Amino acid sequence: MNENTIPLIGDSFPEMTVNTTRGKIKLPSDYKGRWFILFSHPGDFTPVCTTEFVAFQKRYKKFQELNCDLIGLSIDQVFAHLKWEEWIKENLDVEIKFPIIADNAGQVGRILGMLHTQAGGTQTVRAVFIVGPKGIVRAILYYPLELGRNMDEIVRMIEGLQVADKGYAIPANWPNNEIMKNHVIVPPANTVDMIKKRKQQEEKGEIECLDWWLCHRKK
């Protein structure tokens, strides 16, 4: 990671110790071998954030099946997080099972570029950092304060990145792509011999091709 910049895709997630509703956590070392999603929200006891936390929790089991953990964050203090969790359980019958970072000093928010400048640095934007099992940042999303996130897209991103790690690329709107449905894209040929190989693979029914540079197959 370059000095004085937020981590970018492909950078190592910065090492830090954070205070959460589940005690202190060391990032990214405590999640070595697992994926994790660190997402920030503007504030506890706010309408959009409440709907987001419920939505994340509703998909908690799916994230766990994908070897992925969730970590929330805002600049609220721990007691506010705990009271908000309690309110969600009592009023919406949803128990939040993932930790929430209390970044009341704004240190994590500054490192990750999460603080909203138009709010005078007193709120965190809706940022999402997807970090792989080796502690490398794999994807980053930022949303404005007024727009809640699509959790199904975040699940899709984890699924897609895990498939991509096997050497494939993921088409638009996967697994419901308009051209190739739920197939994944085979790396395009970049030599004459590779073109021949792609044609041979197509003849054997191993892949399907629109041309030698655009081939796909079942994941």
C-alpha cells in the first residue's frame, strides 16, 4: 500500500487492532485463511443502516458457507452498538451475530477512507472492503449515505471471486448472464497454439465458443 493512501485492490489490508462488540480483533491476522467483509455504516439507530444490518444478518449463514465473515463499523461507541443490537433483536427478532467495530476515534475510518467529508468527518460512508484469505483487498465498494446496499450483489461478488481464483473470469450479471447464463469465461487464447487448443476443446465439448477469444464453460 502506498503511504498516505487508502488500500487499493491488490494491496495488503492494513494491520490494525480494533475494539468491537465481540472484544478486540486483530485485522487481518485473526481472519487468516478466511474471507472477510468489512463494511461501514453512517450510524446506529438510523433507518437505512438498520435495514442493512438485518439484510446482512439474514445472509449470515450464506456468507459462512462461503468461508466469509462479516465485520461492521461506525464511529459510534461500543455501548451504542450493543444497545442497537438489542433493539434489533427485540423489535425485529433478528440477532446480529457478527462483530461491530467501535471506531469512535475515527482512526479506522481515516485509514480506509470511510469518513464522509460533507458530514465534517463525523459519519462513515457506506464502504465495503472484501478481503481474501491471504489478507489481500479483493474488491472495494462505496455508496452514498442515502443509498442502501444490495447484499445479494455482495454475496455474488464473494462467489464470483472464489470462482475467479480457479482461473476464470466472471461475465456480467453472472450467474444469469444474457449470453452464457451461469457459465464462466475461459481465459482468451493469446498464442497460435492456444487458439488451436481452444478449437480442440470446443470440438470435444469441453467448452463453448462464440470465437476463439470468447469461450465459456460450466464452472
